[in-house]
Amino acid sequence: MGKDHLECVTRDDIDRYQLFKLRQTVAYVTEKSAFYRELLGRKSITGEDIHTLSDLSLLPFTEPADIAEHPYNFTCVPLGEIERATTFISSGTIGPQKRVFFTEKDLEIMTDFMGVGMRTVAKQGDTVMIMLPGARVNGQSDLLAKGVRKMGGRPIKAEVTLTSEKLLQIIDRSRPTTLFTAVPLMWRITQETRGHGDLSSKGVQKIFITAAYPPQSMIEQIRDIWNCDVHVHYGLTEMGLGVAVDCQAHTGYHYDEADLLVEVVDPVTGEVLGNDQEGELVFTTLNRSAMPLLRYRTHDLSSLSGETCPCGAATLKKIGKVTRRRESIVRLSGGAEIYPSLFDELLFTIPEIIDYQLSLGKKDGKDALSFTIEVIERGERVQQRILRLLAEYPVIRENVTQGGMAPPDVELVNRGALLSMSRAKKMILDERLKGGR
Ligand SMILES: [Zn+2]
């Protein structure tokens, strides 16, 4: 990511540039944003107090709830200069609604980044099929299409509401070399159309999937079935959609260090953690004009790698795999923590599974996991296989053996039954408090 123009740049150069941009950003938001003027004013911090990059930790955090509560207090430009305002819900169907604003210049930087990111997986003249929501002007899909045009590619925008069969027809007709979509949709298309012919013969060379916590088992199957490279993109709407992309090494995500400062902090104490220590990702934007963010807490847990990446990007830092979101963690009565990506990794090893939903309730005073699983075809064999796999899974096996958990319940549902849930971030629905304990 950004390797081309950073190859002859040293780590020192990047640090110096980031320090300059950080001081500039702090001065800018203090002057322009009501929220930061108040927040930094309370601590009497100005850009002058930032002498080194580690002084970043002097700045207070920005919480997602701050944006939800006072979106307009963040804006640094007159409302007339805002080209795009995005309203989104942070995780699944719960969490506060947030509004994020971008100016034309912000959108230019965003689509530049998308173009550069695209260049790592596609080349000039390639046809890139985009299956994302927001085909309208400056919607997600539209912006990525601009990014593709910037790198000399030909974008095709396909509606995400089309059936898998229809999407496959578009692939057959337009012969894209690259597909770009979210992981649940890519998985659904793969699962629902693999029976209709050999997907590896479609001419697709790269699949670029955007995902918060992509299950490795799913990525490997997509790679095998389409017989092509699969790259993962980590994005966050608050950050301008594109944050980071994984490289050939597939061990984490490179990001644009000219545009973003990344820290990993202890989720409880807020203390800055060292390389390779797992904690919460915290982002500071360096070039945003409508709505810059200082030390924005993503609630996503990951780490920063300081080691040279096998891809050769020696000077660039790398975000490790994102494993879970703070809100997605549910604590069992026995103390163990569970979160969706644990079960994603397990369940998507079974090729018949398209999607699933999970809730945690109470049965005879014990924790009880209920899985609603969408499969290609319902049947006793696949049901038994899933039950066996779950029963053997350490966290379930241990809690059932110790008497704190009832054996999990599995209900299979027909193809399409969970379609409407596919686009939300997966959560474990904790219903234990509902019906009394
Ligand atoms: Zn790399």
C-alpha cells in the first residue's frame, strides 16, 4: 500500500511528516470544530504541545458515542461545503446512529486511496465488478468505481440486492478480472452458484473482499473454488471507508501512513500498547477537512506489527488481523468470552453452510447457545455434523462438562432465510436477561 511512492522514503521521513500533519490537524480542529475546541480546551492542549509522535497520547480519545451525539459539532467546514454525509449504524442492528461528513477534497483523497489500494490487486485495463451498496452518486459503490477509474480500470457496479444467479450472469457477460464485495455476499454467491458450473473457469483472477473479521476457513474456500487470489480490505465508514488492505503476504493490512495514525491501546485503561500486543485500534486522521478525528476509538481489537512485511514494504507499519469488536464479546456464566468470529471460523469449515445467526439464552438456569443456520439443503446428515462440530468445540465442551451450559441447539433453515441479515455485522444476541435467570 503506497509502496510505490514510499520506497525511497525512510521511517524517519514518515515520522517527521506525520508529526507535522498531526500538529496541523490539532491546530485545525481547535480552530474549526466546536467539539474539539471544547475537548482540548478543557485539557489546555494545543498543537504546540505536540513535540514528538508519542505526544499523541496526551490527546483525549474520541468515542463513537461522541459522533452519535454531536455529529455537527465535529464539522470544520460550512455545511454547504459538505459533499457527502453518511449515516450508519455502528454494529449490526444495535448501537447508536452516527453521521459522518466529507468534503469534495476528502472524497478525492478517499478515491485516490481506493485507486492505490486497487492497484495492489488489479492493473490498468482490468474490469472490476463492484457489488457494494450505494450505487448513487458518492455512495460506497460509486466512490469505489471512481477509485477504479483513477487506476485505469473499468468498473461495473452491480446491485447487491440481485440474486446470486443474476450476479453470476453479469460475471459471465462482463468477464470481470476482479470482484469487490463484502464477505457475506461473496460467500453467498459462491455457495449458491457453485452447483451450476465451474466457478474457476469464469476468468476471475482476484477477489477483493471487505470484511471486519473474515474467517480464514471461508477465505480459503473462496480461493479454491474460484481458483484465484483473495485479498481482504479492512474498512470503517468513519475513516472514509477504505482503511487498509492486505498484501501478497496475507498477514495483516497496510494502510496509508500519510493519511492515518494508528495506535493500539488497552481497551480498559487506554494505555498505549507496544507492537504485537493485542488491544483496541485507535485512529487519527491527518488530511481530513470536513470531519477530522483525533484518537478515534474503533472498538475493534487487533495489534500493530513493527516487523518488516514479507512483501518487502520495509518502512510501512501493518495492522494485524482484526479478531473481534468490543461490543461483540459476550461473557458466559463460567467466565469465558465468546464472539462471532470464533464460530465463523468453526462453522464455515462446513461447505453446506451459507450463513447463521446465534443467540445466547437460558435453559434450566444454564447458558444455552441457539444457532439458526442457513444451509444449501436441509438434512439430518448436515445437522448431525454441525452438532458434533459444536459439541467438540473447546469452549462449548468445557462449559457443558462443567455444568454451566446446556448442549447447543441447532435449527437449520432454508436457503435465503437469513438473506436480510447478511449485510449486518454479526453479533451474538444475548437474551439471558430477557426472560429472567
Ligand atoms: Zn506487506
